[in-house]
Amino acid sequence: MSIKTPTKYGFNTDFSSTTDADELFIKHSIPELRSLEKRTRSDIEEKKQELRLMVGERYRDLIDAADSIVNMRKCALSIQEELHHMQDSCDVHALKRSVRTQVNEDNKGTKDEKKHHLYSSAAQIKLLVDVPEQIWRSLESHKYLNASRLYLIAKLVYKNLQAHDDTPFNVSVTFPVVQRQWDAVSHFKSQILQKARHYLKITEQSEQSLAETLCAIMLLDDVTKKDVFQLCLDGRTSVLSQLLEKSITKDVKSLTEQFKEMIHIIRSSVFHIGLVFIRTGDDLSLFESYLHQLQQGFSVNEDNLHTPSSVMSPCDSKVSLTRLYSSSANIHLLMRYLPESIQTFTPFFHMSGPRGNFTQDDIHERMNGWFDYIVQLFQEKLGMLLSKVTCARDLNELRKNIWNILKDDESSKEEEKSTTIKHPSKVHRTSLGFILNIQRTAWSWSFACNLVFNNYFSIWNDLLRQGFNKRFQDIIQSSFAELSKQPEKLLKNRLHKLINPNNEERHLGKFIWAHDSIFSSANVQENMISSFKQKIECLVLAQTSIVGEAKLTFDKNLRDIRDDMEIVFALINNRTDELFYGKKFNGKLFNAHSDTEDLSSFFQETLMNSVISYRNQLNGLIEEIDILEKTQENKSILENNAKRLLIARISQTIAYESLELPTLLQTTTGRDKPNYFSSRLSSAPDPRLVNLRQLLMEVYFSAHKPWMQWITNNAQEAVLKMLYNSPWNESNIQTLIWEEISMQDKANSSDNEGAKITLPSQSSNELLRCLYDICKELNRVGSPTLHEDIIKDFFAELSLKIIEKYNSFTLDEESFTKVSEKGAIQLLFDIKFLRKVFEGCWSSDQDEEDDNKAYQKKEEMFNQSLRAIKQKIDPIDLTVFEPYLNKNVERHYARSSIMLGLLFQLNPKITDMRRKSITLQDYHNIIMPVVPQAARFTLLPISHKSSGGNFKNS
């Protein structure tokens, strides 16, 4: 390489790569050397950059080139080795030496050693060939420990055959069947592990089978005791989860079987853990005994089969693998040719150290964690499973079946001491060949729990009780939810039918009185009499078809709920059931009594809430009518009032006529009552029933207020029109029908007639017509069915509003000045008559402060009107004729008792209108005999009356 660099004088100088540095310093100046250095450094950087680019762009080519070089080297070495081998094979001297060595070996007996290697390899190949069939047999019989041991022996044989360093021949080349047979055996590992893990979920197996399966997993999967313990619990948990997640609709019988299976899984898991993992005293657990035996040797001395659990090491005796193979395989003939490494093979287990340490406290901790997880699992999924049971009767039957299953387990806790019942010992030979002296025991559930958990757990109380109680509550709520929705479903669409004025709901008077008798035919059947009684009852209570249907639907819903829940609440009084009470135990099993009492309280509370919701829906319908009425103004007042009164009657009927509501609300306190729901009601009403009736009657009263207000407004308008449009003077037409009354002076003789005056004998026609219209309206809405408080409040409000109009009229100077003395007398008569008509609504208990104030207010209003009107009348004349006027008012009140009788409901009975009783004498006088009366007892001095006084005694 040469470098040309410009000199100071403008010419180039060549520098060879081999030029010595000292020579450069001799021939060139310092500026030229610096230029040379600078150029050299620049060239170095350019080459580096080019190298980087080449490596980046040709990376794969470089790798391929490197691989090709390596392959070329291998090929060259192989060719060289073959050439050396060819050279040795063609060497005559080497061949002669080989023949001479062969002759010497035969002379020394190496032929027997070669035969030994051949037999040993053949015996191992025989084992390897027979393994697949033996593994299949073990898998079919669920002997997974045998299968895993066979697999490990086959693996050991294969490795031993592959190690051909000390053998005179290459086994893999000489016997190709070895590789093919191992390929057939190698896939068994995954199958054995899969089937063994699945078999852990099976509860119908002995504790020995479970221990062997766990050992098989440890042999193949290189896991610890903790891992197989958790694997066993996970398998049982997955089965429980699958059973809980089954959502197919089932009957009680199939659900009972499902719960029975889940309970069996939990119980068998606890018992298996106790029998397999828990130590008894200083002895090893069953699982630890198996692991200990496997570590002693992979097989057991045939001469020591009757040795107890501890056996001699297989290294110190002649061992055998014959029990792993069937007798048809004749493995015992090959045992002497097997290598010592196979006969004394011992697997490795993590028995100590951080991984292998697994104490009894660890077992208790893991089991408590497992049970907590099971509790959480049931809390999450039990509700979905029980949701398929839709009635309390089926749920109670299912619960009772589960109680029968768990009865022995729950009763074991009540025993003072759980004893272990021992049976004769049974000698059992395990699959490993050692003898296991099994002490057959009968463990109670409480004993097993204390052994496994160090605590007691109840399958019912901890897993099932909460879910069942919650489902009972859900059934109760769903049953009463239908009850609370009845007004919306039953009434909302039917209220629109009240538009028809001929609807029976629009005129209850016709409904009550205008019905024909059902006994029109002469043949009266017994069922017709019963139907007639029911008809009369409905008419008396004014239960129209809608009201009757609402009552029947309400009672039917409650009756269905009662029939469904009656068997559940029977536990409160049924204290002789052998399932829950026995002479052996003092306590109550399953907390059945307390749960039933809590469920009863929840039932009563839900019933109260559902009836309140029923009442709220009725109230909501009234509110909808009020809102609609505001938009319609006065176009449909009659229709809206009919709707409100219909809702009011339904509310009243439910409150007082429902037969099921009082029955369901009563509570049982005695022990000897046969049923929870008794048909006999106590004399004192339940406070809750009283409360519900008050709430329902609030709807009744609120529904009547718009109707009362409407009638009051109409009456006010009629009275106001009468007062301002009638001429209150001598031209008033009412004065034409005044009666003339003769006044007598008490000092004078009664024979002398006194002065005569004319006084009003009846109230004004408009006022009378107004009161009569009110009576017609009362008859239309069914006056006999109206509550007394409604009538009283209505009459009180009506009287106040009417007298307010009279007061406003007397305060109107412009109109009141036109009233003459005769007009004032008529007004005075009208007010006195009104006071007489409405006196019943004033005669309330005046001991109450509020009632006394209201009474005084009404008296003051009437007296105010009376004082204003009396000022229009001459005081002397008023003093003279007022007593006679009061008598006319009383007489007119008595005459109007038929026409205005509905307004007199709260007033005292009228006695002066009664007819005088007919005496016996008068009764005889009105009888006209056809023939003269015959004389009787003629010998006695008894006189006989003649008929009509025309006949004399003989």
C-alpha cells in the first residue's frame, strides 16, 4: 500500500506501507509527516465505516458463509477419517495383529462375557416390549402407581441400552426395535398423568387407591407433597363447581340427588384427607408410608411379604419385578439377566428441604383455606341452583331431604364425646407389595372435622343454610310482588269503562235495589239458596263485579301464598318430629325452629309491605285521575268521581272484607296450635291489621274528598242562586203556602178562639230541591255503604258552606236591605230547618278540644245568621210567633223524613211520627163477625159481647 501526499512545494510523495518510521523522519519534514498522519487517520476511519456497512448489509451472507465453512470442515474431517480407516483396513500387518488378538481372547474366555451382555440386552428388550400391554392393563384397572412404575422402568431400560460404552456391540444398531418400542412407550407419561388427575376427582375409591394415585403423580411429574395435596383438593373443588353450575330445570327428586352428590363429595374429601394425610399418634400417615416404601426400593423382597410396614432394602436381597407384570409375561425367568441398576432402582422424591417439608399444621391450614373457598363458592352459586325451585312447598321438601341426609352428621356434634368405633384389623397388601395393617374405623363427622380442620364445620350451617333461607325469602317476595301489582293490572284498563253512564259503578242505588229475585221459578235448589245468600251479601256490601273480583283476586293470591307457606311454618308448632327432636339430644338440629321464626317475621314484614304497596298503587291511580282531571277541566267530573269512589270501595273492601289478610297476619305463640295459620281469629285485632286498615282507609277517605267537594260546591251555587234571585218580600211565592195558626191566650178560656197568624210551614222550594238533589247523589253512590266518618264530615262541611252563604248574604247590604219582614221570617224558617237537618253532625263528643272548638264555630255561624235576620222582624211579633214557628219547623222536619231521610242518618230518630199501637179492644171493634158469637161455658156467669153491639147475651 502506498500513500501519495501533497508536499509543501506542491508535489506528491509516495509512502509505502513498509516504510520504516525512522526513515520517514529522516527523509521528510515535519509538516509532511503531519500531513501523512492526518491522511492515514482519515483512511482508517473510511475503512471502518465501509466495514460497518458491509457487515450490516451482508450479515446473512456472512452467517451463511460461516455455516458453509463449518460444514466444509466437518466434511473434510469425515473424509480424512474414512481415508485413515481405509488405510488401516488395507494394512496387512494390522489385520494379522487383529487375528492374533482374536485368538488370544477366545482362549481367555471373553466369549462368555459377550454372551452375558447379549442376554442382558435381550432381557431388557423383553421388558421394554412387554411394557405397553402392562401399562394399558394398569390404566384400565385404575392402578396408576403400577403404570407409572412400569413407565419409569421402561425409561431406565432404554437409557441403559443406549449407554453402549462397555458393551461389545451397539444395541441401537444391532436391535432397531429398541427405538421403535421406546417411541411407543414414551407417550404413556401424559396419559398416565391425565387419567390419574382425573381419577382424583372420583370419590368412590378407597384411601389406598387415592394414596397410590398421588404417588403415581409424584413419580412422573416431579412434584412435591404440597403440590399433589393441592391437586387433590382442586379436583374435588372443580367437581363441586360443575354440580353447582348445572342450570337445567329439575324436580325435587333430581335436585335431592344433586345435593346428595355434592354433600358426598365434601364428606369423602374430608375423610380421605384424614385417612391419607393425617398422622395417628407417632405413626406415619398412609401417604407417607407409601413414599417411604418407594424410597426403600422400587420393588419388595418376595420372601418378606408378610413383614409389617417396614421392609428390608432391596439392595440387600434378591429382588423381583414380577408383580408389576402379569404371569403370562414370564418375567421371573429374565430377572437374573437384568442389570443391578434396574433391579435396585429407587426414584427420587422431594421429602425434605423447603420443597419437601409438609407438616400437619400445613395440612390444617390448607384445609381451612379450602373450606373457606367452598363456603364462598356456595354463596356465589347456590342461589342460581335454587332459583329453579319456584314454590316454598318444593323448597321445603328439598330442605327436609337434605336434613335427612345430614342428620347423622349434625347430631354427632351434640354428643358429648365422639368415639371411634373399632373393628377387627384387616391385613391388606398394597400394590407395592408391603403389608398394611389397617385398623378399620368408623369416624363421625365431628371427629373427622376436628382431625382435619382442628375445628368443627357444619355442611348445613356453613354452606347451605344461608342459601336456602335466602331462597325462601325470594319466593315470599316474588309471591307478594304479584299481590302488590294487582291494582295496576286489574283496574287501570277497567276504569275507562266507567264512561258509560249505565255502568253499575255509576249508580249503586240501582245496583242495590233494582235487582230481580233469583227465585222466579218455583223449584228452589240448595245451590240456588247458597247463591242467593252470596248475592244478598254482595248487594248489602255494594260489591259490584269489579269490587268483588278485586276482593276475590286479592284473597286468592293470599290463599295461594298461605297454602304454599303453611307447611314451612308448621315447624314452629311441630315439636314432635323425630327428625329434629330426640331424647338423645337437648338442642334443636339445623336451627330449624329459629330459622322458621325468622322466616315468619320476614313473611309478616313482607306481607305488610305488599299491602302497603297495594295501597300505594290505589293511591297512585287516584293521583293519575286528579292530574287528568286538571287538563279536562269540568268535562268528566262525574266519570272521575265514579273512578275515585270505585277505588275507595275496593280499598274499603280489602281492609274489612278480606278473609285471608287477618289470617295471615296473626301470630302463633302457643305450643299446642296445630297450624301456623289458624282459621279462628282472636277477639282482639292485631295491631298490624289495625294499622293496615287505617292505611287503606286513608285511600278511602282521600278518594271521597273530591266527590264531597263537588257536591258542596253545587249546593253552594244552588243556595247562592236562591238567595240572590228570590224576592224576599210579600211577592215571594213561598208566602202563598203559609199556614194560618190560631193563637190562644192562656188566661182566657179554651173555648174562645184567639188571633190568627200565618207562618211558614215548609222551607223554600229551591232549598228543598237542593237538599233533595244531595239525597239523590247519596243514593247514587250507595249511601248505606258510606263510612260514618265520611257522612259526618260531609254533612259538617256541607252545613258550614251553606250557612257561610247565608252569612255572606246577610252581610251584603245592597241585597239584604231588600228583604222584608215576611222574607226574613221565611229565611228564619229555612235556617232553623237547616240547623235541624244537620244537627246530627254537630252532636260529636265535645270532650275533645278540637271537636268543642268546631261545635262552637258552627253555633256561632248559625247564631250570626239568626241575629242578622231577626233584626228584620219586629221583636214583639217575633216573641209571640217564634214558638209556633219552631213547631212548624219540627213538623216540617218530620214530614220530610221520607224524602230527605238520607240527610237524617246522624240525627236522633223521629218518634212523633209513629202510629199509636192498637189496643185489643179496638182490634175487636174493627172485626165484623159473619155469625153471632157462640156462647161458651154457659153454666158460668160470664157475659159475652155481641158483635157490633147489636146482639145481646142470651
